[in-house]
Amino acid sequence: MEQPLVVGVDGSDQSLRAVDWAADEAALRGLPLRIVYASLWEHYEGAAYVYSAPHASDRALAEAILGAAEGRAQSRRPGIRTAVAVLPQEPTDALLQESELASVVVVGSRGRGAIKGMLLGSVGLGVASWARCPMVVVRGDAAAVEGRHERILLGVGHPDRNSSAVGFAFQEAMTRGSVLDAVRTWRGPARGHAPSASGQAPGVPYEAKAAAELDEALRGTRIRHPEVRIRPVTVEGHTHRVLVERSAAADLLVVGARRNKGLGLQLSRTGHAVLQHAACPVAVVPQHG
């Protein structure tokens, strides 16, 4: 069965940017786009609706928001297959249910007050923590959202825990014809330590280990997709800081998240940081099994 790409909307500018990204992605993948509105969304996120009228019923408001989003998607990508649905549920629950049959779930980045656009709302964090499929938070400037950098950034974790994210990143790079930057970070001893007995600088074994793990994580997928241009690199530093910094030159940042039975996805410090502060859309890919 064909799995649609699902985008959640609430009438805000951020959700309309998510529609733009989702429409482009659906067109690239040849997938139908399902646009959903959860009727209680405004209670949790305080959305400023762009289509409202005094005394308008909730149903009429929902239909107006969905109609505007669908029209925007079809105008951006003529011929794209679209469907809309009003879901009378709490927004996180609605999108998690959608994730059971979706290829990807997409939401906009939300924020409040002086840091609007920087911090992710509770719905986005809830979906990122529990979604059954890859989840994308659309954030960043127009160049990133529109894919002008022609670069996918992949944060590579432990080889045994990151295969789903690696596969997703390769798929994105192949579909878009983009370069794939695969980054594995490492941390060595504090600077200023003396060389080891072998004469090597203190960080050399750590960097070599990171390079070996990076090669191991990429090897199988790289063989299956020789057409993807890949630039593997090891970088000393905190993973979340390295990825946030490099995201400014990327169209999509891909990270993995472990799934513990009964506990949902385990979002690491890195996952939380990039969802909150990356300069481009972020994909969180669950690692099953």
C-alpha cells in the first residue's frame, strides 16, 4: 500500500511553510500528500489563524484552514495528489496515529514571544518522541526550505543504532541529486596533554576510531547506492554543536533516535538541540529493532 506523506497544519505561517516543504517532498517522491488539521491544536500552541471570522464554527474554521493549505500545495506543485482531513483529536495523538501508516510526518517549527521560530512547540516534540515513521520539523530560511544548498547533512551515531537514519539520508540525497555530508564527531583528551608514548598526539586514537565507525555505518548503504555523492568527515567537538553549525549550509539535517520498547523514541541531547536550533529542516528517524 502506498504510504502518503502527512503534514499537520494549524493556519499559522509556520505550518504553511511546512506545507510548502511537504508538497515539494511529495512531488519528488511521487507520493500523495495528506493534509490534516487537529481540532484542538490552538489550545496547545496558541496559533494565530490567518483564516478566521467572528463566531465562525470550529468546523468552518478547520475547512478554511485545510482549503487554504491544499490550494497552496497544489499551486506550488500542480498535479500533486492531495487529500485533507479534520481530526477531532488532540494534535499530538492525531499525528501519532497518522504516523502508523505514513511515509513521513511533517510539522512546522513553533515558538513564542521574542524567540518565535527558535523553539519547537509541544506538539513537535511529542511527535518526534513517539512517531512510528520519520518525522520532519520544517525550520530554517527560504534557501534551506526550498533546497537551494543541494546538500543533505547526516549526523552519524553508533553503527549499530543508526542504520535507519543512514538509509533515509541516502534516499533523500538520491532523490534530490544532492551531496550527502556524513558527520561523525569525536572527543579526545583535554588540549594541552602531552603526546602518548608512541609519539602520537592525544586525540589521534579517538579520531581514528571515529573514522572507522563512520566507515562501518556507511559501508552497506554506500555500496547499494553508488550514485550518491558522499563526503564523510570526522569532527572533534560536541555533536549537537557541530550539527547545528553545519546545518546553515544544508537543506535537511537527518538524525536517528533509538526506540526502547514501551518508552517511545529516546531523544538524546543532540536530538533535542537540533530540533530546537538547527538552521534547516530536521528529520528524526526512528531506529526499530
